[in-house]
Amino acid sequence: MSQRRILITGATGGLGIALVREALKRGHAVRATGRSQAAVEALTSLGAQFVRADLTHPEADFHGLLKGADSVIHAAALSASWGPRRAFEIHNIRMTEQLLEAASRSGVERFVFVSSPSIFAAYRDRIAIGEHDGPALQPLNHYARTKLAAERSVLAQREDALACCAIRPRALVGPGDRVILPKLAELAGRERMPLPRGGRGLIELTDLRDAAWAICAAEERAVGLAGKAINISGGSPIRVREVAGKLADALGKTPQLVSLPVGLARAIAVLSENAALLMRSAREPMLTRYKLATLAYSQTFDLEPAQRLLGYRPHHDALATLLAEARQLATQEKQP
């Protein structure tokens, strides 16, 4: 295996650190970039070169970051289920297109885009989503809409030699998770934990380490994967209600799990979003249409394409990872 020089964006997040670790493990040289200084020591101690940069800044030095790079793994994004349209367009569409163009001009050979399964979120169960299944007809939030637009830019037919592909990792959990555990922990901390449709929807959690393995495998095989998007998950579907119960136990909480009719939940979500928009609130409403779709309805992946194209098989129990993180969080909260 030849050593390559890989630029990893969004490297200070949970997935970013896992990507840096995996790429270094495979023998590559890594230039890591992100806006936060919090993870600098961890990244440099691993052996990565860290360059602090805000890629949304009008004067961002894309070419300086890409100097000497053979590959790009683009994990930087605005990953949230609520916020202003313009912010998502800047972070997820414009930043990706600028980086893609700069990579082409700099002679980069491979570009792996970390996309999102949010593009499939809908008010219906979607089981064993395959490589030829399309996204939801109507994206449920700005995040899903802009990630889909960015993915399409990355996967569009190219006239240069840049080999581009995308990986869509599902429900990431592990150290540095700022989405799944914090939101579920907030719900579990209430007296009553409402579960749309009784929590019977299926979710597939994915350990950050498995996702990082798949993304780095895609970087290695990018030339043969050009134009393809591959769905990744932990491969173990579990009911939302079961996750909620186990998580509450791990956190030392005892909420009453309450079944919420989906019609009522949808009305609450629409009203909550409209109220937040009217008040110009930056705070995410308690229930959004997107959150409802992810909690109430099943979304699972057919992993055969990932196995065939990447040699991917999950090696970590993502639910066990989530519960371990929850126990650690509970311990931290007890400390004075």
C-alpha cells in the first residue's frame, strides 16, 4: 500500500478524529483541518499536521491546504437539524463546491465526500435502502436539502482526473458525538419521554470507528468508485423504544415512555417549527418534522453494496458504544 498525503476537513469532530486515526493507521500522511482548537493536542499527538481554518471564510486558503495533497476526505459540514437556510447553504454547498474546484486545480487525485442518510428521511418506513434507491421527494430540513445538493455536485460527471465518491454513514455514535447522545439524553432526562408511533421505528446506529474504516477504504478505492455513493451502518436494526429504554438505564434516568400518535406528533412538529420561524429563534424546537421522521419511521440499509465495493463489515457493537458513552456522561454529571 503506497503512502498518500490526505487532507481531512472537519477533523476536530468525533468522526474527524476517528478518520485521522484510521488514515494514520493505514500509513498515510494526514493534514487535518477544522475551526476548533479543542482537539489540536489529540490530533497532533496522533501524528497529524493540524492547520486551523474556517473554510467558509471568504479568504479561506484552499490551495494552501491542498498543497502537496493526493486525496481529500471532506467531513466538514453544518450538521444540525435546525438553523437558517443561508448558513446551511454556505457550509454544506458552497464550501464543498469551492473545495472540489480547488482540489481539481491543485491536481488532487481522489475526493471522498461524507454525505448523509438524512436525504432518505420521510414519513414512511424505508427498509433495506439499496444503491439504486432515491432520496426522499421532499427534504425535511435544510441540512438534508443542502447535503443532497452537495453530494450531487461531488458525484456529477467530471472532465478532469479527480475521482469522486460519497459515503453516507447512519446515526454515528462514539467519543465526540455531538448529535445522537446529547439529544437522546435530553429526552431521557424528562419525566415523560414521548415516542412517536410508540417507538416501533427501526434505527441502525453506526460506531464512528466503522464509519471511519469505510470512508478510508473508499479513499483507497476511489478511482473505481468514481460517481458512486455508498450507504454505511452498523447493520443491526433496533427499535427506537428499545434504544430509549436502554439509554435511560445507562444514564440512571427513569422517564415514563409515552406513545405519541403520529398525526398529533406531526401537528406539534409543524406548529413548533412555525412558531420558531415567527420568533426567529435559533433554538431547535422540541419536535421538528425531521426529528419526527427519524424517531417514528424505520430507516435501514442494505449493506451488500458496501460489502462488495469496500469489503465493509461492521466490527463494533454501536449500541454498546452508545451505552458506554451514556454511562460515562452520567458519571461526569455526578461529579462535583
